[in-house]
Amino acid sequence: MRTRSKQPLERRKPSATKEAPLEVFGTIVQVFPSASFSVELENSHTVLAHIAGRLRRHRIRILPGDRVELEISPYDLTKGRIVYRYRAGEPRRI
């Protein structure tokens, strides 16, 4: 059983914070097995991406040509996670 820290919140050490992921937009180019996709970004780079759990849980279908929003780790710019699929004609979220 974990015990709580006796120190007030102001005196506790800040926990190690992760660096925020980069949010970019792209288009699905190719579909691979096991829910992996090749995505071409707006700057013409290509990354390998997988579906976020929320999209998988709600069974959102992603097909070649779909516009998607990705989160890319600042540590590995070749891999990402698809977090949103745009409908046809839908403007970007801010």
C-alpha cells in the first residue's frame, strides 16, 4: 500500500515531465498489417504511424487518402500516433 507524502504540495519535488509531442497533419499513403500506416506529412516527409487507442476503441476506419492528425515524439521523428481522422471537407481543428 502506498503512503502519501507528508509534505505539502508546494514543497514536493516536481515530477519528471515528458516533452510534449509534436502535432502535425498528413495524408495516409499506404496501409500495413496490424493497424500501421505510412503517412505523408505536409512537408513531404513520410512517417510510420499507428492508431491511437481511442480510434481503435471506437472502430474508426482509416483508408488511403484520408487526412489525419498525428502526434510525433520529439525523440523519434520517423514514428507517430494517429489521433484524429478528418471527414471529407472538414476544416482543421485548432
